[in-house]
Amino acid sequence: MTSAEPLPPAQPRGREVKASVLAAFQLVEDARYLGTGPRTRHGRRRALAERTVAYRKLARDLRAS
């Protein structure tokens, strides 16, 4: 191949899609967790526990696919 030949088009990878989905999910969850109003200690603990469960479920689903 010489420099005059065009490069072949880049092929999308499946991993990139999964990473972007995970990043989007994290942004949504972070926004929900941080919120705008004051939270009680119990509310923060509950939100953290819910997020942990969601991340574990997502990781399990990604491994299975």
C-alpha cells in the first residue's frame, strides 16, 4: 500500500457501543444520585445501594451477551 491509496473505512466495534451505553447509564445515574435538593443520610445510602445493584446487574448482563 502506498500513501496514494485511500485507507479502508473504519469498522465499528461492538465493545465501543457497550462502553458508550455504560457511560450514558453512569451519567444518568450520577445526575439522579447528585440531584438538586438536600438528601438525608438514609436517602444517600439507599441511592448508593440501588446504584450498586443496577451496576452489578448491568455487568452481569454485559458478560452474558
